[in-house]
Amino acid sequence: MSTRISRRQALSYGAALAAGTSVGCASGPEGTAPEADQQTEALQGDRRVVRGRRRHPRGYVVEVRHPGAVVGGIVQDTPVRRMMARGMQLLSGEADEAAAWRAFFAPGDRVGIKVNPTGYPQVISQIETVAAIVRGLNLAGVPNGQIVVFDRYQDSLDLVGYPAKLPPGIRYAFAAAAYTTEQTGTEGYDPQTFVDLPRVYPGDDASDPRKRRSSLCRVVSEQVDKVVNVPTLKDHTSAGITMALKNMTYGLVNNVARTHAAPDNWTRDFVPAIASMPMLRQKVVLHIADALVGCYDGGPSPDHPNFSPFTYGALMFAVDPVAMDRIGWTILDAKRKTMGLPPLDQCGRLLVDKGYEPFDRRQPDHVLTAGAAGLGIADLARIRHHVVSLT
């Protein structure tokens, strides 16, 4: 199955969705190198040297690896903290770690950290990663009382136990108490900030606005000024890949189950529609993907019989969620190839035959439709993937 988007599709998405060309931190020069930049750095204590760096907001993805980040399945705090510092320096172009965080955040900001706990206990926004982000926000002058760790569902958030393991004073929030099948309840969501789409959950009344609308959670619309999106690197049975785009769309609005109620699947249309919401484009300023432990098949959660976690040992940084996900897609496809599995955009039917999956095909091409909508760079030839290995 081809992963290309036609010119007509690109024009239709661009016309249908909100104007603008980026999500998060404004505009800047686009990366042009098609290959990954490889770099190995030996660290001496906590010293970092960055000279002559340019900011690359769109089409620029920084990947920082460390062989000691995950040892025996356990995430290690010190390597993660060093990876976080280096990634932020490279993304911002600042030589000083505190200055790197100040490039995105100021002392008066109320900052939300959107975690992903769905793959608990292995494939999650790791506590060590979130702790390193909190430390960085503190360096920028943001106190813990102005930091909110949140997810859509309280029950998912509670599983991980962030409050017991993160610094005191941080707030925790959620939009809904627990997962529900249809997900059209509006408590915890802002009825004034929504996207109205004509397709509804099977059997629902399309004339009812509540069934057509997906509203933004109040945590984002009312409680925070900026959001750090902390997705994981996972295969997904309908979306193909769940990373930055899915965590900031499906993870922040209600009424999402309608998009993948068997046998229908319209993830490729839903993602760019939600990601184009002006408030999301304004507030989600930074994406830090937790790829320490990923999942290459059977995602997004361990209740799938094929759930397949693997240690990747990296953090990824971008202000362009489309470019980040396009790189994540290549990483998952490479891992799947080594395991004898088809690429994400060519699988689905095999699992249908086994009775595990309700769709003919997964839709990782939501990354391409988001790119066609002007939400970031999806063309691999235009993405600069800067890989750094720490030792």
C-alpha cells in the first residue's frame, strides 16, 4: 500500500483545515538533510558544549540515545537526565541547559505535561523522563505549583503513580475519571472549544451536536498556558503509530472512539482536523517523545495478545509533531522488519484473519495527512534527523 498523498488530497486537506504552517513554537528554517546526522559524545560530569547551533523548528528532530538509559528493563535516572539536557540544547540551539528551557518557558507560565500511561507498566511516559522535564521547567523558573501532569483518564494516570515518585507540589489533572466505550460525555471538556465532524459512532444520531463534536479538555483550554507533549513510541492497531500527533489529538479531546469503531477507520482524517485547533497549535509548544521502551506490534496497550515491547533507549525532541512521527514511523518499520513483520502501512488484514484486529489496514498515513494539512513536515527528504549517542 502506497504511503504517498496525492496533490488533490493535499489541496483538500489544506483548504479544509485551519490556516497556518506549524504546531507549537512558531516558524523557522526547515531541515533539508534527508539522512540522519550521527554523532557520539563522551560526557564528563554534567558539562555540555554546544557551539554555533541554529534553531530548526520545522522538520528538525533530535534523537538522543544512551546505552545505559535502560538496564535490565529498568529506566535509569542519571542517563535520562543527561539525555534531556543534551536534547533540549540541540533543539533550542542554546549552549546552556537553563537557557535551552528558557527558550520555551518563562517563570509566569502554567505548564501542562501531557503524559501517555496507556502502555503501563512498560511502554509509558516514564517517571524518570517526566522528572527530567520538571527539572528543566524549574531551571526556566517555573515552580512546581505551576506544573500540571495530566492525561484524559484518571484511572490510567493512577496506575503509574506519578505523585509518589515526582517532586512535591506538582498538580495532577484529568478530563474523565475512567475510560468509556463511546466517550461522548462532556464533563471535563470545554463545549466552546471543539471540532464538529459529520461522522458519528455507529448507531448515534448525527443530528445531535454532542455526537458530532470532539471538545478539548478543560485542562488545556483553562488550566495551562503551554503544554509539553510527552508521547511514547508505539504501534497502534488502528492508527498504525501512536506518537506525538495522536497523543495531542486523541489524548486531549472526547468522542474519539467513533473514528475506529469496527469496521470503520478514519484516523487519517481525524488527526489533522483536531491538530488544527487554534488553541492546540498555540499551546502545545514542545514534543519530547519517550522512546526508552517502545512497542512494535500489538499496541497501544498490553491487553492486546500481540503486545510487543522493546528497548530502544532514546528520547526524541521536536517542535514539529509531524516530522517527529514520520521518524518514529521509520523506527517502528525497521524494528518490524527485523521481526519478520510487514510495514505499518501494509498490515491489518493478517491480524483480521487471526481475529485480533477489526480493520483492513492501519492508518499511519495520518502523519502524511497532517503534513498535507500544513501541520509539519512529513517528507523524509525534508526532515533533518539529528542522532546523538551519549556514552
